[in-house]
Amino acid sequence: MAKVSAYIQALKDHGRARPTDAAEIPAMLNDLMSESDRSAIILISTTVEDAIESELIRRMPGVADETAPYSLIFGSDGPVSTFSNKIKMGLAMGILSPDVRRQVDIVREIRNACAHARYPTSFETPAIIEACKHLLADMRVASEKEPTLRDYFIMKCMLITQYVVDGKWRTTSDDILDLLGDELPPSPETRPQQ
């Protein structure tokens, strides 16, 4: 196997770095909220994928991140290298219920549309709006400000991530609002212009 250049390895390491401290989450949310719709969808969907992968690793004795068995299973040619296969394995291992699997599949499809579309894509794109209607049908938020579709999508992904991590489904977004404070972070369309 060819040796990887140091700068390529540094890029790979940077891309795989995950938060290790809850104190990093507010900065990550602020960064997420400053992104375009397309980028925000890709980033928050990756958080869901990462949570599923982490839970799969936790349940697989002998597979730790950055080990040879990890590479064989989760590496580029591994049987659980794709988001789709992580979802299937999560369902098989009881990490995801059938309903949550359906929701994560919708998140994955929305993410894929954003990653592969050749045209501008946002929460105003009809196909994204329609998919979000199915994903977010159960979402209601008590807030002084009416959340945008973007806000709802981000909260749903956070709720799914929390479900994967602790195995409990939150029926409302109150826990997410508690995490964020009294109000939602500003979406790009409500953020003051600089």
C-alpha cells in the first residue's frame, strides 16, 4: 500500500476529528448556523451518521476507532462504510427503531440530494420541502419566534442524534431548546447583516 503524504493524512485526521467535550457544542452550533442551507444539511446529517457509527463501534468488541478492524468494517471498502449501511446495521443491532430508521433514511436522502445536486439547493427547493414535510410531521416547538424549516431540520437531527446516544426518544424539542437557551440561534435569513 502506498504511503500517504503527511498533508493528506493531516486532512484525513482533521475530517475525522470529533468533539470530545460538551463545551465545544455551542461553537459548533454557531458555525453550523452561519453556513448555507446546503452546507448546514450536510453537516448536521453527518452528526447523525457519526452518532450511529459511534454506537455501532461501542457495541462491537474489538473494533475501536483508528484500528485495523475499524478500517476493515468502516473503511472505504468496508461493509459498513456508507451512511445507508450504517442505518441498516443500526436497525439490525437495535440502535434504531423502524420509525427512527425511516427518519434517518429521509435525512440521508436529503443530505445526498444536497451533496450531489448540480443546481442550487436550499430549504426553498421543492424536493427538500416535500421530504422535510415527511420528516418533520411530528415536530412542534413552543417558541416566541416561529422556527424556520431549517431550524426544524436541525432540531430533528439533534433529536435523532440524542436518541441514538441515549436510546430515549424525545417527543418534543424542549430538550433541544434547553440546550440552545431561550431562543433558537438565528438562521441566515434572520441574522443581522454585517
